[in-house]
Amino acid sequence: MVGVKKKMVTLVSSDGVEFVVEKRVAEQSLFIKNALNEGGVEEKVMIPIPKVTSDTLSSVLEYCEKHASATEFQENEIEEWDKEYIEKADLDLLYYLLQASYSMSIMGLMELGAKKVASLIRGKSPQEIRELFNIKNDFTPEQEEEIRREMQWNYE
Amino acid sequence: MEIANGDLARRFPDDLLIDIFSRLPAKSLSRFRCVSKAWSSLMAEPYCRSKLPPAMAGFFFLSETRDYGVRPGIQQFYFPVPDYHSAAIDASLRFIPSPKKLIVLSSSNGLLLCATLNHSSYPSSSSDIYVCNPATRSWTLIPNVARSSHDSLILAFDPEISPHFTLVLVKWRTIQRWPIIVESDGFELETFSSRTNTWVNSQVPRELGCGIHFPKCHVYLNGNVHFLSYNGIVVIHLESKVCHKIEMPFPAATRNYGVLGMSCGSLLYAVRAKREMQVWMLTDYEKHKWVMRKRVVFEFFNLFSRFDVFAFHPDADIVFLKVGRREELVSYNWINGRMKLVCSLRNNMSKLCLLVFSSYLGEDALEHKNCV
């Protein structure tokens, strides 16, 4: 069996699903890498990933797997893969991926997600942003106007 | 999965939200302060502010040496806006691997267009042309620039529309010397898009644009590049390459060396006549209808301390004026009338132009990225 020699770890999502993955894949997350180093335990490691559901974790691990073997690919191949990967995530998944990458400290994924969100919202009006993210406008029209004015004095 | 009562601003950690904000153009950011109280107060925090690009990071100032005994040539200075931590911007442009000195020709929403100085102290037809982002230290070399020394090269980039940029090469017919004003009976147009990486030639009606200022200021607005010519504002629609002209608010207005700018999606024109300054706004783009928004006489500037209108602020009702014999640059808010000293410029220099620079840290189409 191929897997015998490989070191495996088990990640447990917030809804209790276990994911058995290679250590080098899991270590794409600095959070897990640190946890493994601190623990010092080599075998049968179980790491709970709080706040990350199984759906999200499975998508996160897809990213980690690709990037753990990044050296096997050309640089632009990875770039293309990243592009496709983040493109197919809908807004909800994108949101959960960003949160997961933040709490699991996966810098590459966080950057990828942040870029995607930035590209979704640049050029939009405040109202479009509110609709996109379901944000309630808690300003009165007067307050909103005041902010608009205020922003102009920044240079003075 | 559904973000049930998902307020992104509340549920995202602040760091993550700041990271997203930092990738947005300054223009979007100032608008987004109106989204909600949570976003507004986050953006007002000093930590967040230090991470976000300001509407204006500083300006590049080009001048021509006039000292006796010194070979005439272009010199370039960068003045950062005081409260922005300017270390974030590499205005020296040394991250571009060119052994030659670089001069900024055009600035557009965070990107710069630069030319190398070869044998002479002016950009020439053999200059290499680069587009770069001094905030992310990324750059790209533009191929096959068929430019003669007096042609005008304009950069158009709006990250709110696309990460791609366009170069507009205005090739003047009959011309005397760069960068002095000369008569010309028209121009040909070439455009370069970072999307296709090629130059495209376009025909331009002859009656457009006769004679030109060194296009020290141009405005990229609604997909159009605008610049001043002797007899009006030349407008180039980048998608279709169709050109037309907008008449000035009053005849011969351009001869007074006005500047173009924009505010809230409208084109602005500021012009000086003796001690008076007028700010005009193009309120009806289709019908070329101008409205005078401000008329102010600076009584305290006398004959010996004249002033010049230099540039508009990219995101506020502010113009920059060069004032007096001591060559000071002041900001003047033409809504509330407040005036403030920005900096002192160098003496013994003839001022060529002032290029307002806004930093941008988001996505762009530059080829060579540098990890900062």
C-alpha cells in the first residue's frame, strides 16, 4: 500500500466529519503545522478544526492538496488552477473559505479569496455592496451625506 | 450553506476585511465608507487607515533645469502627502531593472508610465517605455513603441473597470520641439492594450485637435480619455477608438493654460486669468454644457506673485496652485475656500508638470510582480 510510508493526520470538522490527509497537505495550514510541532506526537493525530464545516473543509483541503504538490507543476499551471478554483466558488463558499483560511492560517488561500472579493466589489455602489453582502444600511440620509462631505476634507 | 443573517462586516475578522479593502482602488474605498456604520468606523481607525491607499498618495513633479552651466534637462521629484506613510511607495522607480534614469510621463489611478532617458536629458524616440506600480513594485516593458520625441503618450487605467491598462499614443503632425507648445494640424492615434499586448492604429478626423499643450493633464472617465488641445478637449473613446471634441466653456479658454480634472463623475476645467480663477464643470456631457462652479479673485496675489493652476485632486473639490515667487504649492478647496500650503518647490526651475499619484495595491495586468 502506498500510504503506509506517508504520515497521515486526521482533521475533524466542526460538524464532526473526519478527514484523513497526508501530513504535508495538512501542513499547508500554519495553524496545523504549529499544532503538530507542539504536540510532538507522530502517530494517530486528531486535530479539531473549530468553526469550519465539512463542506468548507473539503474545499480547503482540495486547495491544500494542490499546493502541497506545487513543485510538480509549472508556476502558471498553479496560477490557472487557482483561478479556476476560486472562480467556481459561489459567494457563500467564498465567504466560508476566507474565514477558514484565516482561522487555519493558509496565507495563499486567504490572499486568493481576498483578491476575489476585492474584484467582486470594486466599482460597485454602496447600495450594491449592501445587497451583495446583505448589510443593513444603518445611516440616515443626512449622516450618509455628511460622510460624503467629510471625506473631501481629508487633504486639508 | 447560506449566510443566514450575514453581515460580512461583522462576521469577518477586521484583519481580513482590511486585507480586502487594501486591494481596492482609493475611489471605491471612499465610497464604501457609506456602506454601514461598521465599515465606516473600521475605515476610520488609524490602524486600518495606515493600511489603505489614500485617494492621493503624493505627486510627481517634473521641472526643467535652467541653471547656468548645467546642461538643460528634465528633473523629477516626488512629494508624498504628509500623513501617508510614503515608504510604501518606491518613487525612485529603482525596482525597474533599467540602468537608465526614468522619467514619469503619465499617471493613472496608481500606475505610472515612464520613459528612460538615453543620451539626451529628455525622453526620446529611443526611450524604453515602462508601465509600473510603485506601490507593489511591479512593472512591464511596453513592446514596439513607435514614438517620436514630440508625440504624447497617455496612460489610461481604472481598476474599477478592469485590471488591464491602455496606452494612447498621440502622433502629432507638423511639430517643432518637445515639450514646448507648437502648432500642429492634427494627429494620428495608436493604442496599446495590455489585454492584447499589441498596438492598433486608428484614423482620426483631421479637424480634431490642432496644436497641443504637452498633455500635462488628462482625465480618464467613463471609458474616454480627455486631454486639452488648442481648440477644445479631445475625447477618445478607448473601446471604439472614436474621437470627438468638446468645446471649451468660452473661446480660447485653453490658451490660458487650464487644467482638467474630475469630481463625482463630471469633467472639470480650472483656468486662471490674471488674479482670477474659474472652475467649470461639464454638466451635460452629450450637449457639451458647461456650468461655472466657482469664480474667485485672489486679491492678495499681486503682479509679482502670480499663481498658476496646476492640477485637480483626484477625489476632492481641491485644486493645486503654484503661488508666488517663492514657488509654493498650495491646495485650494473651491467649495469651502480653504487654502493650505502643501510644500515649497525648487527655485531656478521651469515647471513642466505635476502628476497626481494615487496608490493602488490591488490586481493589475503588469507582467513582473515583486513580492513586497
